[in-house]
Amino acid sequence: MAKAVIIYGPPGSGKGTQADLLARKFNFIHLDTGRYLESLLRSPKAKTDPILKREKANFDSGRLCTPEWVLKITREETERIAKAGYNLVFSGSPRTLFEAFGDKKTKGLTETLIKSFGKNNVSVVLLEVRDATSIKRNSHRVVCSQCGLPKLESVSLPHCPLCAGPMRTRSLDNPEIIKVRLKEYRDRTYPIVAQMKKKGFSISKIDGEPLPYKVSDKVVKALKLG
């Protein structure tokens, strides 16, 4: 049966990188909700749609987008990927207790994951880095405006080496906004891990400070994929 993995960690901990590596090495679909949401919020429709305008204001300030809106989009994509029979990896989503567990009226994403993959096939990886590391990594980040590929610090290129798109700095990678994002993570996202542990999900804590390939080796070992 297919597997589902949720990779958590503060901004700059390498969630997206590790999810991409799982996608390339073990045929996971990486559902990067942050990148998907940003594509919606940067679309022309976001200039006129009142819901997208509201969510764009949250996104650009470093605050989390409205959980109900994010949950609906994420749950629909999860069900679609599961029906196709693929492994699925999230990088940082679900981001709030509501997104993860819902309420009396709304199903949370964990319920959808259990139904689609089976509880024993749902795992959580928690990447841990210092605040100073998070701020340093994010404030120096430059990504392709088209495909999202990050630029290596040692390489100076005006265009993406993969798709030739122009490079840009993300609005949410300003150091002051990163501090807001770190607080949001501690207050609203980190408690999800504790709750999932109580509910019996597999949780693996991994040091996210080393080089990505070293972190990847630990992730693969924790998930028993190698």
C-alpha cells in the first residue's frame, strides 16, 4: 500500500528539499502546499477575487493563510493522489490543529490520510534547526520565479539553470517576516506533532543542521525506505 509522509520543521529547516529527494528517489508525489498556494496568490485572479486578496495579505505578512481555505484545497489534492496509487509527501502541511484534525463539522487532513493510506502507512518527520539557522538560510534564499528551484549560494546566475526563468527573492524571506513565521510555527504548527504522537502516529525527530544529503540518509532510515 502507498505511504504518506508529513515533514515538519521551522522555516529553512529543509522540508522542501527532503520532500523533493523522496519524490525523486522513491516515487513520492510532493504536495508542496506553500508553493501551490503562492502560485494561486500570485495569479492574475488574486487581484480581483476577494478570498485570494485576503489570503495574499496573510501570506505576504508571514501569517498563515485561513485554515478552512487551505484544508479544502489540500484534502481534495490528497484524495486525488491517493486514488491514483502514489506515495505522498507533504512539506510543512497541515499547518494548524484545525487543518490536521478539523472540528465537529469538518474532517481534518489526518482523517483523510488514514482513510486513504491506512494509519500504519502515515509517518511524521520533524526536522530540527536553530532559529539563527532558519533566519540565515531564508534571508539568503533566491529562487526561480518559474519552477521554484533555489539558487546555490556559491553560484551567481541571473537565470535558473533548469528552466532559464528569472531568479527572485521571496517576499516572505525578509528577516523580520521570518521571525513572525517562526512564532507562527511554534504557536500553531508544532503543537500538531505532539497531538499526532498522542494519537499513535509514528514521529521521527531528525537534526536538520547537516548538509541535505546527510539529513536525507537519516530520513530514509527513519522511514525504512532504504
